Amino acid sequence: MALIQATKQMKKFEAFCELFPVGELGDYLLEEPIGIYVKERKAGRNTEDADIFIATFCIHNDYILVTDNTRHFDNIADLHLVNWAG
């Protein structure tokens, strides 16, 4: 039963993504985050892996990251960052 639900949910998600494309997911997500990771570690910052992937996605697709949690992203070069909450 769970597999059937997962298939239905995946089809709904794929249909949503076709209506509202969010950006390219590709092999760049395997290599580009390494540069950010190394720079952050050399600077003594322990940026979360998920934040690095989010930043990479936004940089690669030339998106603006809108978040109230700017302190996680402030030091990442080439990231367009906006805080609409504060």
C-alpha cells in the first residue's frame, strides 16, 4: 500500500514541477558545492551541507535566495541573498 501512495505522490509532485519549474537539478550539484565547502572550512565556518547545496542551486541558476536565516549564507560568495522578514 505504501508503494502505491508513493507513486501517486511522485506523479503529483512531477505534475507540479511541470507547472512551476524551479530550476535545473544536474551533475553540477556533485562538483560545485565542493568549492563552497572548502572555502567555508578554511574560513573556520561549519556551514551545513544542506545550506551549501541550497546556495549552489541558487548560484548556478542565478536565483536570489530569500530567507530569514541569512547568517547561514552571509559569507557565501556570488550568492544573491535577501531577507524579506527583517
